[in-house]
Amino acid sequence: MANRLIESIPPSYFKTAMASNVEQGPLPLINLAVGIPDGETPGPILDAASDALYNEENQRYGLFRGKQSFKDAIIRFYSDQYGVELAEHNIAILYGTKSALVQFPMLFIEPGEGVYLPNPGYPDYAAGVRLARGEVYDLPLLPENGYLPDYGRLPDDELDNARLLYLNYPSNPLGAVADKEFFDRTVARFKGTKTRIVHDFAYAPFSFEGRHPSMLESDPDLECAIEIYSLSKGFNMSGFRVGFAVGNHEMIEAINTYQDHTQTGMWGVLQDASIAALKNAGEILPHQEEKFRRRSDLVTGAFKEMGIPINPIRGGIFGWIRVPEGHDGESFREFLMKEQSILVTPGIPFGSRGSGYIRISLAVSDQMLEDVIYRFGNIRHLWQ
């Protein structure tokens, strides 16, 4: 048996409920529960990976903290994309970003310290806080505030005990975005306190109202924040499991020290493929952004016309839809599968404020999205 700490962590929703059998209707299944961008990994990345496979250097253990060439590519990328100047000690190479987001509280907080988590927000953040024996503090994201937290309404006792604050813009699941003014206010509020900020920047390339700012643009001296960047989404590299954390040296060193003891260096092939991705960002990312912008406009326009309440998708690759009266997210998920053969994610895993919602993914073909619109049209009367 596992120890009591592990046993105290609820099962991952996406491993259990999303894998369970739900009665499907007669139509072909459309899976809108998966947030994996569709399409192949771009050619320059695959070519680099193929060439790197035969590089003898990549057939041995690599440097624990990664190739200098990969770190140099990250430095150039952040300078070009965001005007943020990094040094090598501001970078940690990650074996996928989910691991770092879940592990970071275990590396940084003391038992009993608090971590603010967005609600609604990514479900697995909370597991890391519990494994760190920390306290989960609720960070409400409300529509009247544009789904941005109001720090002035947080309890003083929590603020005094908070060690970390998690943010995620563009938002999974809300589709909301944050501007530089918000990040400026956030840094001003927490700079000089013991609270440090972790910005999950997984959906950075998908901002449909202009370039999405980096959190670090508001913390140019890298005093109080790190940003965790994924190559899975914008570069179609989800199977590669590569990302990186950048920012405050103290926070980055905690990640690197932990990985010194738990990893033996990322496979060089993955690093070389990632270098090619970052070098070709100017061609790859706009294509991805435009594809999902088009899909966002298609879905939100059609759903609004049908009277189905969907949040504006200002960024990211998900739609957040209020369910009809008489349903919660779980029951409506079952209804959609049985009646329309559409698989969605109920909102409750994302926090208490998600119970009356479902999340749909735009990461399917344009034709499938047309079919989704048609099938939702068959049940639009439920919202009338």
C-alpha cells in the first residue's frame, strides 16, 4: 500500500471519470474532451529530431541541466517574443510542464503554508499542494472581473500565510486572457512579500486579441515570478514532453536542484528538436494561432446565434459553456454522449465554480466542429 499522504490525494479526474464508460448515442463519436492540438508536428522539428537520433552525443547521458544550445535558444526566444532578458541561471528545462506545475509546491513551500489556486483552474495544481502538505487557498475568477482575480478581496490571514500564487492565462478552461496592466498590478501587489508567483503559460501562442504578454515583462528584474512554458500546444509537440521554466533564480534553482537528484538529463534528441521549434517559431506559431482563431470565431459565433451561453474565447483552445437548467456538468456530459455522441469535460474538476459548466476543446478538425455546431443546434431549445 502507498503511504497515507499518497492515499489522501483524490484520484485524477481525467484518469478515472474521463476513462469510464458512458453510454454513447448512435452517431459517430466526437471527442471534445482532449486538449491536444490536432495535426502533425511541423516538418523542421521532425527533421531535427531525425538527424539528432544519429548524433552519437545524443546516445549517452546528457548534461543534467540541459544543453547550452537549448538554453541559448530559450534566451533568444524570450528576448525576441517578449523582450525579456534571461540568463542561464533563470532557466530550468522540464520533462513536460505538468510535472513541474504539480511538483513545485513540494520544492518550495513549507508544510502549512498556503498556495492560491485559480477557481476555475487546472485540476492537477491542487495535488501538488496536498503532497507538499500545504493549504489550498481559493482564488476566485469571476465573470464580472473578466475572470481576473481581485486581490483586494482576499482574506488577510490567507495573504499573510500565502507562499505561492498560481495564474494561468490564456486560461484553461475559461478562454480568458490577461493584459500587461493586470500583470503589473500583480507584481506590484506581491513584490516585497513572501508570496511568489507561478504563471502557467501553456497556451501562450493562442491569444486572439493581440500578442499575449509574458508575466515576466512586468517583473523584468525577475524578483518574484516564474513562467512555465510548454512546447506541446503551440508547436504540436505534446508527445515529446518538453517545456521550460524561466524567471526568478531562487525558484528556478529549486527546480534544477530537485531534477539534479531525480533525473539524469533530458534526451538530447528532444532538446535538438526543441531548438528547431524555437528557431522556427516565427513561421510555426502564427499558423497555429490563426487556425485556432478561426475555430474560435466559428464556434462562438454559431453558439451565440443559437442562444447557447459560451464564454468569449479570447485565448487558448477551449470553450466554456453554461449547461441548461436542470443539469450540472456531470449530468449534461452524460446527456450529450447519449443524445449526440459528443464527449465533453464537465466543469467540476476545475473547481467549485465549474459545477454548472462544460468545457469543449477546439482541437479537432474544422469539419468536426461544423458537425458539433449542427448537433448542438438540435438541442438548443434546452437553453431557451
